[in-house]
Amino acid sequence: MAHRTVKASAYGHLVERLNRFPQGAPPSATLYEILKILISEKEAGLIALLPIRPFRAAEAARRWRLSEVESRNILDELASRAILVDVEQNGEPVYVLPPPMAGFFEFSLMRLRGDVDQKVLAELFYQYLNVEEDFIKSLFIDGQTQLGRVFVNESVVGDGAADQALHILDYERASEVISSASHIGVGLCYCRHKMEHLGKNCSAPLDICMTFNSSAESLTRSGHARAIDAAECLDLLDQAYEHNLVQFGENVQKRVNFICNCCGCCCEAMIAARKYGILQPVHTSNFLPLVTPESCTGCAKCVQVCPVEAIGLVSANDPHQPKHHIAKVDDDVCLGCGVCVRVCAPRSLSLVPREKRVFTPVDNVHRVVVMAIERGKLQHLIFDNQMLFSHRALAALLGAVLKLSPVKRALASEQMKSRYLVKLLQWHGRR
């Protein structure tokens, strides 16, 4: 009976709404406690009615059966608490409900605030993400295309690695994301802030979580992140390199919205990569560290800094030095971040390209479509509360579908059972 009561509540409807998006949130008593801290029951009921796609106040007013003024006041209040992200387009705000991650879960701990009990919230997040694990598994293991990817450590691809540097594309460089961003914000690292409340945090920098472009514009305006320029952000990137942190960012080539600077002990992405590495929960860089056995001293510094335990020491099989060990990389687990290369004093480690390049979606629409197809949720992107997208949004979405591989397009058509989509995909395949 209690489960039915929860399901019938406004929070239950909100959870159903969250799970129509590719990045959902598995129902749990802990999740409901988190939502109750962040959102009132009345707000939950209203948010549950919002579209998946970006929308204006007029659309919310129609769905809520309120005036546009009343609706905008509610939307602006939610945006001020970073439950919604609002971006100005043609002089009018456009709103979107972000997924829990990367989204309003992180935003709730990206700054110090007194309107919620952040210690209690951190304890609930730890229970939901680190103990129960259903959310982390659904976020990082379901499907082949994941939320985030690793950026290569640029400090190890300069002198001495010039040939490899030529193969590093702009979208693989965190520095390029920073330099080309329209807006930049920095906030507290959600993961280390959460662990700090539990007494489990490390000493890595806390004020180093980077947001960019439309997300940064919204978060800095609402005070959830601090606006900074590219020069200061590049300094923070250097600081992250100095602390051997891994750059984990949005899995797109264009207009990346976030880059986290992750430690292996606190950060959810690194913990997931360590626990489920063979299942590739995080998209790696396009590089792998190569060991030069002749110069490796077996000092184990690379072993100590690897955030996912992808490096170990093995016997050098040297009959003259039977106790001598050298580093060995597990290519199936390695992220290709390059942190190990940075700490290798004898330069026995260097980065080399992977045999096959890692797939990176072009933009957010492309990534969301691929994730939706793989997770069986494409229909929710095309049909939103039994309503078709606007022609413009539908064209963008179908355009992304048409860029997919034949296998993924077949999955898309099977899910949709739509004659129109099938004919469109078949026509495109004959071109």
C-alpha cells in the first residue's frame, strides 16, 4: 500500500517524468527523500507535467492551466535553485529540466547554501549512489554510449611527444573547450563536497568544477557557479594537472557543457570506472600509455596515481635482477587520461593512439538520440506527452537519427514502429 501511495504522489509522477529521458533515476525510497529536500510536493507535480524538450513559459502555462505570469514566476524560482536551467533565446527565456546527472543533483552541492541541509542531502546522495548503486549502474552501464568521456592530459603531449600531439583533435582538448566557450563558470566539486560531509574526502581542490556555454550562463546568473574568464579557467586546469586529476566531461564534440576534474577516491565517474571498468562505463580518450621496459624502474608511481587501478607491477623476467619489476597496463580498463605518463620520472611511459578511435557524438542532440535508442527510450523524445515536437525540433532529432550507423537506425525503427520513420530511414539509406 505504501508503494502505491508513493507512486500516486506528485513525487512518483516526477520520477516517471525523469525516467522518460535517457538519463533517468531508478525509483527508491532514498530518491524520494532527496526530491523532498530539493522540491516541494506542489512543485514536483508541476515539474512532472513539463516537456522533455526545451520550452517557454507559455507552454508551461498551458500545461499547468495557469497564467503566463504565474508560470514564469514559478519557472524563475525553480531556475534560481538550479532545478531548471534557463537560457535566453531571442530575448525570451527558454527552460529545460536537466537530468539528475549531470544536472540538478550536482547543482545542489556546487555551492555552499543555507536553504537546504547539505549534510543530510550528501548522506542521502551517498546512500543512493554509493550504497544502493542502481542509479550508478543505470547511468554508467546501460547502453554503449555514455554521458561522459575522458580528456587526455595535455601536459604530457608537448615536448617529447610531438608526433602524438598531431593526432589530438581540438574536441579532445580541455583547453580548447575552455578557450572556445561562450560562458564559463566554476563551482564546488559535487563529489568531493558530498564526501566532505561524510568525512571521506581527499585533499584535492574543491572549487574546480567547470561549466561552459549555456549551462554556465544559467548557473552563474543564479549564483550556483562563479563566472570566470578563460585565463582563470586555464589556470584551474593546470592546478588539476598538478594534482593528477582526470578531466571527465560531456560526451560531445561541440559545445561541451561541463568538465569535472576527478579524483579516484571521491568522484562517481572514477568509482564507476574502477568497479565496472571492463563494461566501459566511461568513454576513454583515444590514447593508451605504452611502457618502455628497458627504462622502467618499477618505482610504482604510475600505479599509485592511476584512478582506476589499470596499472600494476609485474616481473621484468630479468635473470640478472630477479626482484626487478616493471609497469604493466590493462588496456581494457585504462581511461587513457595520461596521468601516469605525467608522473613517470624516467619517461618510461608515453601515449600512443588506440587501434580504433572512440565514438564521440557530434552534439547534445546526437548523444541524447543515441542514448535513447540504446536504452529503448527514443519514443519519449519524439512523442512528448502524446504531443509531437515542433517541426524544427523534430527535424533536428530525425537529422540526428539519420547520422546513426545502420544497426542503430534499425533499433530506432524497431522501437518507434513508425511507418514515417521507417520510410525516412530507408530513403536516406538509398541516397
